[in-house]
Amino acid sequence: MAANFSIARIYKKNTIDLELSGDFDGMSAMELLCALKDISSELKEIYIKAEALDSVSAFGREVFHKKFPMTALSLKKLIFIGNHCGQIAPKGANCIEFGKKQQLPL
């Protein structure tokens, strides 16, 4: 894992914010996957905030995409936010970059 990577968890009523910071590499991707696995299926939305990431490695992105359990339901709950959201978000996930919401094609 990148020495400076961290995930802050902020729980709200029916949602959670996962605030990523530092460098996103292969081990960081695995840490994010573990965090997502530990989140209650009862939550309506999961916000993954990538605004504080310094960099996203191609390897980190690939690890996240290959290991992510791709289901329509899981993708529907995820909302990626920030400059790097298009680099991290799997195809079909919601992505808000510079205030513009888009869904990445499947």
C-alpha cells in the first residue's frame, strides 16, 4: 500500500462517505475493496470521494476493476466524486467530476 494512502469513513443515516487520500496503487485498491466489503448492504448510497488523491496508478485502477464484484445493484449504490473518479470508477458506476454527474457506459 502506498505509505500515504488512507480511507476516512463518515457514516450518515443511510449512506457512507469513503474519503480517499494519498496515492492509489494496487494495495490501496485492495484496501478500498475490503472497505466496500465491510459496508452494510442496508446502506442506500456509498460515496467514494477521490478529491484528495494525489495520483492513481494504472495498476491500482486495474486491480480495483478486476476484483470489484460487478453487479448492477452494487454499481447503482456507488457514487464516485472528484478529479480522479473517472480513473477509479468501474464502467456503469456513477461519477461526479467537476460538478457534472455522469454514468460511465457498461
